[in-house]
Amino acid sequence: MTDKEQLDLLVEKYSLLKNEIGKVIVGQQEAVDSLLLSIFTGGHCLLLGVPGLAKTLMVSTLARTLGLSFNRIQFTPDLMPSDITGSEILDNSRQFRFIQGPVFANIVLADEINRTPPKTQAALLEAMQERNVTVSGTSYPLPVPFFVLATQNPIEQEGTYPLPEAQLDRFMFNVRLDYPSFDEEITIVKRTTVNQTQEVEKVLEAEQIVAFQRAIRMMPVADNVVEYAVRLVTATRDTANRHISWGAGPRASQYLIIGARCHAAIHGKYSPDNEDVRAVALNVLRHRIVRNYYAEAEGISTDDIIKAIMEGK
């Protein structure tokens, strides 16, 4: 199958995926779109939202529709690195044997990742970057494809260990989940207060997802689109901007182009344009910009800064 045929098939499968996920998840269309974009580009995603917005249900439903294995890790202050990666045990034959941890799955939900100390966070982030786990000098490859979808609670900060900026940079997207609308919440209550579960069908296989990822990476991108993405990122490093103390690095430019490719593909286009870059800019840049005192004092959010930059470009 050619890359063009793969992209045409992606549009069809994407529509089916949205329909299946919509059987369980009410609203949150932007969040679902962002999760799917991160899957088809091979990136990791950080979900930011208050409790009760169905973050865990959204990820587990996504895994079922994609035909991928799924593990959930509840991050706590006493969680150890070996609780994530696995450890060696001495079996009955007096031989050391490696027991895989929950990170050995296609989709790993790191629930409340900021609840565990940096040493344990680093164990997961190393797996995200290297796509393998090393124990006692032996490397064990993780399943293909492999994604980490992590959640954070933005309103409860007591007893948390916020991810450093260098580790946040490993996530392709930072997605914010909003409260449902009045009508959506009525639908949620009606669906979830009866003794009935909604089943979803598997739409894709792991091999097909990998094929889609390859096709997206092969999409041509015009030089002016690449230049536009880089201009957006370099604008966050402008020392004349009185609201930014630290801007985004080159990885942001890379993710803008990769995300724009996928955004174009799911909308039936064979090459991204500036609008596709703008469509993913908030999720890509949101966690890569450090506001300064002036921004905090004036109540200017990171999203406000990014939107202002895009308006100026």
C-alpha cells in the first residue's frame, strides 16, 4: 500500500475511531483529537485536568479501540522505579529471572505522575525516550508502538513533585481538559447512573498504527511551513517579550511539524500548511514556556502568550 493510500485509509479509520470513543466519552472532542494525534505521530501526551473528567476512562477506551495492550500505574509518594520497570527475582532453579513491570504495554497511563518523587519519574521518562528498559546491565525492548499518557491534577499541589521543564519537554502534547457543558453533563449522568456498560469495537491493529506513523512521517512539508513553525518557536525566546523568562527549545519545532503533518492527514490533506501548525501550537508549546513574574502578576497565562505570538506571526 502506498503512502497516499495509507493516508486515505487513515481518514476513514479516524472517523470510525471517533465514533467508537464517542460511545463512552461524552464531549472532550479536542482532548480526544489530541490523544489520537499523539498516537499517530508516536508522541507522548500529558493530560491536565481536575478529578472526575474521565481521563482514565478516555485512555482505556482509546486502547480498546486501537487494539493495544494497556496498563495503568497509580503514582504515589512511595512508588519505586522497579515498580514501573520490573525487577529480577531468584527463581526455584536458583537463576535470576526478569519480571516485567507495568511499563511493558503499548499504552501506559501514568496517573497523577506528579505524585511520585523525581527518581521514580525519571525511570518512566527514560523508558519514554529510549523505548527500552535496562535492568542489571541488560536492555529489554518495550512493545511497539509504545505511548505514555500521563495525567496531572492542576488544583491539588500539596505533596506533589512537579515535573521539571527538561522532563516535561519529553511530552509532545500538554492537553488541558475542561469541564463538560451543561447538556454534556446531563448526558454523562444519564449514562453512568444505570447498570449498563457500553462496549466499543476494535478499529485498528498495532501494525496498522505503525504503518500510519510511517506514512505521516513521509508527508512532504513546504519550506515556508517549516519556517513558520520555527518562527513561532524562536518568538518564545525573544528577550523583548516581558512575560517570558524561558522559551521553547528545538524539540518544539520538530513536534510542531510532526503534529501539523498528522493534523493535515486526518483532514484529508497530503501536505500541511500554516493552519495545521497553528492547530497544534497550543498543545506543543504550552509546557515549554516558562512565564516570569510579570505574567503571573498580570494574570497572563501561557496560552495567552502563545496566542499573542501567533497573532503577531
